[in-house]
Amino acid sequence: GTDPYQWIRVTHVCRAWHTIALSTPRLWSHIILTRKDVMDEMLARSKTAPLSLTAGFTTSDDMRIRLLERVMEESRRLKEVRIIGPARALQTLSTKWTGAADILETLSISDSNTFDPSPVYPYNPVLATLFSSQTPRLCRLEINRVVVSWDNPLFCSTLTDLIVLYR
């Protein structure tokens, strides 16, 4: 695939562009989990800017899970979160992500297992305690092949877009 951080090359054009880029936290706030050193640098350079996170992992022992857990410590800064991974791993991880997400507007959670059409059994909803149900700005929720209880607090009055797929 292509490098999601190719845009960083503009910081090499000249000293002025480099200085401007380093002093613009929002440039560094779109984090795509790839490697720990990249994630650490993006978190540091983004300072307190709202974060947009994209994460994908394939197995329960994927090293990107540890990176994901580290970014979730910044839950108060999360504005957009897109995660794709095995439903069972998402189920386990979501119980750990209990920090409030006060500015979260978009949440997309997808099961990466396209071969098994059945949801996680025994029935054990994912996202039950996610962000301690503190998502006052959540307006877009996408759930793909993940079991979620309909009484989940994520189905809140602030939602304007809801996408639920089980195919």
C-alpha cells in the first residue's frame, strides 16, 4: 500500500515550511496506526489538538493493539475514531476504553472477519462500557458486523447518522 504519511514530505521543502508544519498541531492530529515511533511523534506534535484515529488489526496479538490502547488514553481528544479488527478482540478492548470522549463526533467499529457471517457468540455485546457512556457530541455511529445491544448509551439523542450492517 501507499504510505499514509506521504504528506510529511512537504516539511522537507524548505526550513520555513518545516517550521510552519511543526508549529501546526492539527497537521499532526490525523493518526493512522502503523508503528509506535510514528504514533508517538504524531501524539507529541499534535499537542492538544482534537484527534482523528484510524486503526486496523488482524489478530488479538497484533502489536497495533498496544498502540491503540495508548491512543485511547487520549479519549478526551478523540474527535473521530475508525477501528477495524476481529470482533472478539474489539469486545475485549472496548471494556478497557472507559475514559470520557467529550468531543467524539464519529465512531466506526467494524469486525474484520468477513468469512464468518455469525456475530460473536455467546451473545456478549461490544461497546457496553465504551467511553463510560460519555459521548455528548456523538453524531455519527457506524457498526459493521459487531453485536451491540440496542439499549447501549451510544444510541443517544445526539445521533444524526446511524449505520448498522451485519453482512
